[in-house]
Amino acid sequence: MELRQLKYFLKVVECGSLGRAALELDIGTSALSQQISKLESELATRLLNRTSTGALPTSAGIAFMHHAQLALRQTEQAVIAAQKERTSGYVSIGLPPTTATVLALPLIQAMNERYPHIQLHIVETLSGHLANMLNARQLDLALVFHADSAHRWSTRALLDEDLFLIASPSAVDACFELQSVQIKDLADVKLIMPSGLHGLRTNLMAAFERFNIQPNIIMEIDGLTLLMDAVRQGYGATIQPGTAAARLGESGLRIRRIEDKHVIRRNFLVSLPDDDLSPSALATRVVIAKVAKDLVKNNIWPGAHWIG
């Protein structure tokens, strides 16, 4: 038995005619009649007396009508209760620093407009730390750069980001004179990179390994601000996604897109299993995906390509 069959039956009783009920329900009379017949077959009793002038409920139909009305009212109350629950609560979200620079404020604005009573707890830290926090159930949702199939996460690939070689204006690396920079051109470049806990570092090491290159990493810095300050001072170059490159583009730094289809950063929206998420967290997950998509489609997330 389906809820729509209850609605169809009650509409026929209300209208006193299958034809008029079909018009109001915007379905064919034949389809409506088939659904009523299916309902009667399941109940093993006739609910309507069909005549040339209309349709009237039988005694069984009258008894059934009262319970059907109650069932639909309870369903409506259940929907209202669920929607009310979705509008309030506490949701913890993890964002990597470069992702937070472009996503955090638009997400806060969207959540404030749509669900002003949901309290957000936003954690900004490295992708590897976010994965550990999610496993420890310290977060509801996170954007990470690796989808770990070993864990019972709900995972959705959202977007890919191009990566850029960034250095100070004084950098003399020959690759900056090239029109198109590829990962194989970076073997001798002095690089300042985040540590292995960072998802970006893992992706890049895999790219270097494809060319049997051991990158010249002279320093590891996990904080984005300090890392970029070291790059500005000319201690070395770095490789970062478009979000970092765009924020730094007006500071005089030299920037080259790495033209290699394998050198991208994929962003995954991950969460605890759906059964473990509150209605508020489920609603927030939908908003995160929508905000990210809008940022990409409106070219506000530089170097990003939507795949979600």
C-alpha cells in the first residue's frame, strides 16, 4: 500500500467522481482507476461503488476513509517534525586551509540564510588531520583530498583543482621561462612543501614518482601563511591549488599552471555514514555541495572543475 493510493482514494471520495478527481490530481482517469483497483485488491474489499454518475464509498470505504485521513495527517506531522529538526542543531565541519579560503565564508552565509538555527563548528586544519578527526567521530563532515575506502564514510567527489608552481619574483628557475610547465620540468626546483600529512603532498609525490623524479624539497611547512611567507622571501617555490594562487596573484609572485592531467587535486566531501548523521548534518551536507558547485560555475573557485 502506498501513500499516494490513500491520497487518490480520498480525493475520489471528496470529488465523488473518478474523472473530477483525476483532473485535480493531474493524472489520467484510467491510471487513477488502476490505482484504486490495486488498493481494493490488496485490501480484498470494494471501497467504491462506481456508477454512471460518479463514485461513492461503500461501508468498507467509509471505515477505510477515516483511517486513511488519520494516516495522512500523521505523515504530514512526521514531515513537519523532520523539517523542524533540520533547522536546528550542531554540525561540525572540517576544511583544509586552502579550501577554507574560498569556501568557508560563502558556506557560512548560505547556512545563515537557509538554516540560521544550526550552529556550525568549523575546523581548519590539514586534510590528514581531518581524516583522523572524522574517524574519531570528532567531525560530522569534511572536505579531504583522499577517499579512504577502508572506512565507512559517505563519500562524494565534488571537484578537481588545477595546481600551480608559485615562486617569488626573484626566482631564477628555468621552468618559469617555459610557456607550459609540466611536473617533469620541476626536478631541480627548490620546493617548500607541506608535510606528508597533507593530501596535496601525497598527490604530488605520486605525480613525481610517475616520472621517477625525486623532488628537491628543501623545507616542510604545514601552515599556509608561513609557507607562503617563505616563498615570498625567495627561499624556494611551492606548488599550490588555484585558491592559493588567486589570493596571491596580486602580490607580484610568479605563477605558472602545471599542465599535466595527472597533477590535480580532487576534493571529496566525506561524512559519517548517513545513519549516523543528524538531520541537521544531512541538510548541511547538501548546502556544502551546492555552495561549492555555485563557486565553481561562477568562476569564483579558480582553477576548479566541477565533477560532482
